[in-house]
Amino acid sequence: MSAVEFILAGMLAAATPFLLAALGELVVERAGVLNLGVEGLMALGAVVAFVIVYHGGGHVLGFVAAGVSSALLALVFAFITLGFRANQVATGLAIGILGQGLAALFGKSYESLTIKGIGKIAIPGLADLPVIGGLFVQDIVVWLSLLATLAVWATFAFTRTGLVIRAVGENPKAAHAVGYPVIAVRVAAVAFGGMMAGFAGAYAASVYTPMWADGMIAGRGWIAIALVVFGTWLTGRVFLGACLFGAVSLMSLAAQAAGLNLPSQLLSSLPYLVTILVLGIISADRRLLKLNGVASLGEPFER
Amino acid sequence: MSPRFLPTLVRRQRASLKATLLAPPLALAVAIALNLGLYMLMGRDPVAVVHAMLLEPFLSWSSFSEVLLKTGPLLLIAQGLAIGFRAKVFNIGAEGQFILGAIFASAIPIWFPQATGGWIWPSMLLLGALGGALWASITAFWRVRLNANEILVSLMLSLVAAQLLYYLLLGPWKDPAGFNFPQSVMFQYDAIVPTLFPGTRVNVSLLIALALSLAAWVFMQKSFMGYKLQVGGLAPRAAGYAGFSEGGAIWLSLLIGGFAAGLAGAAEVAGPLGQLQRSISTGYGYAAIIVAYLGGLHPIGIIVSSLVMAAIYIGGDNAMVSANLPIAAVRVFQGSLLLAYLVAVAFVRYRLEWPHAAARSTP
């Protein structure tokens, strides 16, 4: 298998944790809230899913429980930032630290254990194509994530719900004046973002690398937040960004397989370095950020 | 619209001084209560945990001296960060700046292991501080010139810094006689900061941290430049009209933060550790963010909050040994402490207004 085939086949699975978390954060930010706790929300989801699958509860229950527990932790964030109008940056950092701490605490006795992942589903015909065939052999969660991407895109493009979320993020005072429940919409968005981060963690620890280790999220929650900026708050671009990071994280494996003599630490840093680089390139275009950015992002709403 | 039985937040006429002073101790009490509940759910004996975590650090001079030892880096980093936070520059990459400080400082004893003289440890501290500032300057450049979000860039750079440290310790800087452990050679005598009290590990860097706290107080409360920084944070538009440069404030905030964190990193390797190791930091860079907020972003408050956070570290170590509590409990405590503080501090600017009983009883 050539390096290109290897990356094409694995890219979507590697991208899925980024994609799920970033889709959630996209909705949160569109509603005008900045939740920086994604790393901790993912870690909590990861450990919950792992523990349930390890004890024979199955992957479906694992994902549901992960989504619910991370959504609950995200609701703590909502309670403090939306209920008490606390600084969203500081609260997000605290939720991140708390989530990672809880995950390490619950996961203590499961450290470095492994479980069985899930099987892959091939799309007949397409899967047999040369070179790109691998793209069409993926597990069910990858296929569902693609559907989720479409659903988020369609929600913002065509539905009233999408319109209300955008109105609340763009101009909460005007949204309130015409009768939209600003706080309720934001709470719901934050809970959705938490659930998606929980799914992302669950995928990371029970499907992609079916094991639990403290620190295994390894910055992926932070990269997901960066992806929302890369995608300039547009679903399609967030999806492309997630694919890019899926490919980048596989590149280190491909480089090692190809016998390239690079320090492994440099390869591990690659996703972080690419994040810094792309952030610089995208953000330098101030017009682009202004055009698609969310006007009230991070600001508390006061009537 | 909102349910009738819920209280609403009403903005106070003026900020409440009482709430400002009460918020940190109240948050600490709430965090302790919540975490004790968690430990009881985990089946631990709450009396043993309270004794190990909250009392033991203060019961003997030797354990209190360890608290003072941990206070040094937390105090240094938090003072630097608080200046930036007041200017609304969110440098959350102190962990990476700390690591770079440790690496830069270690270069002297690793490259000149035979060198002797009183100049060595002061040069290490200075070089470490410059290393931290250099690492932070990448974030400043990205933010000022490229408009990139400093939260994300500084955090990514921390993850890169950790990899750089592992590379050095597994490669060029590994102790050849170290049985393949990821650590450098032990530093020579002159590369170690002198201790303050005989029989303890508390060293001169604590005095430096206190002196810099005083400097931070003078800078923020008395100097024109400190005033400009705070105006930029509180009222960016007004700062713009007054001709205060936003770029300058970002550069200054990040350089100060990086300098202080780098100094702290240097003081760790040139102090209690005596070598460059993989575990030079136990999350000081992140804990210092909590210290800065808990101290109300005020130089004097931060002296108190860094002492509290240091005691939590030592207490967590104690509880791991004597009450079989996983060390991750410290992170849970830190996170819940900041959350409790952020709720408590809301009452500085707001008060709760409960709906009248009469209004509640009407259907």
C-alpha cells in the first residue's frame, strides 16, 4: 500500500474526533458562546465510553453515556457563564482542567487497558476502486459523522432553528427584542457542543485507538476549537479542515513506515505546528474573519 | 419569559468590596465541600483526607517549607499572567514558556559542566527568563502581525515545547550514565540556587518571586504604562482614542508573562531538581492561571492564592500516600476551585433578586 493510499484510507477515521468536536463547537460559537473546555469534555467522554465498553455494555451505550456525561459537564459551563455571566475564557479553561482531572480519576484503574473496536462497512463497488477505494471502507461512526456534517450544514442553510441560533450569536439584543429566548438557545447550543465533544472522545477511546490512557486526547480538543476558526464558522470548511488534520496525524505514521529518519517528537508536534501555521495564514486575512465571524462571541448577554 | 420562581441577577450600583474579599475564601470552602463529597463517593475516609490535604501541609516546618518551595514558581508565573489578563491578553501557554525557561537555563551546566563561580546560577535564571520571553514572543508576533488568537497559539506552543523537551532528554541532552532515563546530568554545585533556610529546599528564588510581586504591584498601580495596559483591557476603544497602542500592550503582556514563566522554569531546574527532567512541571503553567484569577488578578492577592495552591499540591501528595487518593484529584480540585470562584466573583458586580413570595403564590 502506498503512502497516498494509506492516508486516503485512514484520513476520515483520524479526522472523526476532530470533526465531531468541531461541529459541536461550531454550533456553540454560532450562538455567541466560546467554550474552551472541549479538551476536558472529550477526555470525560473518552473515559466514560471506554469503561462502559470494557465492562461489556457495548459501543452504542458507551457513546450515549459519553454524550450525556459530557453534555452535563457542558451544562455546568452554561450555568456559570450564562447564569452568572462569568468570564467565558476562564470558565472554559476551568471546565477543561476539571474534565481532564475527572477523566484521569475515573480512568485510574483502566490505564493502558485495551478493548475491541468496531467493524468497517464497505460501500459496494466504490470500495474496489483503485487508490481511492480505501475512502469507502469506514466504520459506522465515520459514516454517521458525515451525515452529522450534512445535518449541521443544512440546519444553518435552510432551517428556522439555524436562523435563530445565528441571530442569537450575531445580535442577542435584537434577537431578544423580537422574542427569541437568547439564554435558552445558548444553553441548548452549549449542551449540544458538549454532547458532540463526548462523542468525539468516545470515538477516540473506543473505536479509533480502543484504549484509555491519561492525556490521550493530546490537544485534539484544542485543535477542534482552532478548526472552527480555520473554517471561518462555515460547516463545509470545518469539514475540510478536519480532513486536513486527519491526514496530518497520519503523516507521521506514513513517514515512519517510509523509513524517514525524523525524530518522533517532531512528527508528534506536526499537528500543533500546522495548527499554528494555518491559524496565522487564515487570521491574517482580517476581512475574511470579519465577514463570517460571530459578532457577540464570548460576550455575556444582559437585557 | 424566565420562570417566576428563579432569582434574577441585578447589576449593583457599585462593585461590592465585601464580595471581592469574600469570594476567594468562599470559593475555597465550596470547592473543599464538593471534593470531599466526591472522595466519600469514591469510598475514601473524609477525615483522613482532610487531615492529609488540609492540615498536614501546615503541621510541621519541614512540610510547610515544601509549601513555600512550591509557592515560588506559582507566584512568579501567576504575577506575569495576571498583568496580561488585566489587559485582556489571554496567554495560557505559560506551561510552554516555563519549559523553555528550564531548557535555556539547563544549557549552561550541560554545555559547561566543569564551570565554577558565583555567576552561574544567576546567569541561568536570566537566560531561562529570556528563553520564556522568546517563546512567548512567537505568540505575540502571531497575534499582533497575523491577528491570530493568542489563546490557541500559546496553548499549541506549550504542546510543542513538551515535545522539544522530550527530544532533548531522549537525544542530545540525555545523561550518558543515566541508564536511559529521560533526564540530563546532575548540575554542578554552582548551578544550584542557594537555599534560604538550612535543612529545607526553599531557595533564593522565593525572594525573587516576592520582589517581583512588589514590582508588579508598583507597575500595575503606580506606573503610567501599567495604567495604559489596564485601560486597554477595560475599555479598548477609549485606549485607542487616547493613542495607546494595542499591539504594544499585547507584546508587553506576553513578554512579561513569558519572562516570569521562564524564570520559574529556570528556578526549578537550578533549584529542587538540579537537572533537566521530563517531569519538570506538574502543570504549574495551568495551575498559575487559577492562582491569578483566585488572587483577583491583584499582585497582593496572588501572593495569598499562590500559597493556597502550593498547599493544595503538597496536600494532594500527602493524600495520595496516606489516604490512597489518586493524584488526579488535585486537578479535579483545581478545576472546581476556579469554577466556584467564578460563580462567587459574580456577586461583586451583581446581586440576586428573589421574586416576592406574593408573586410566586399567584397562579
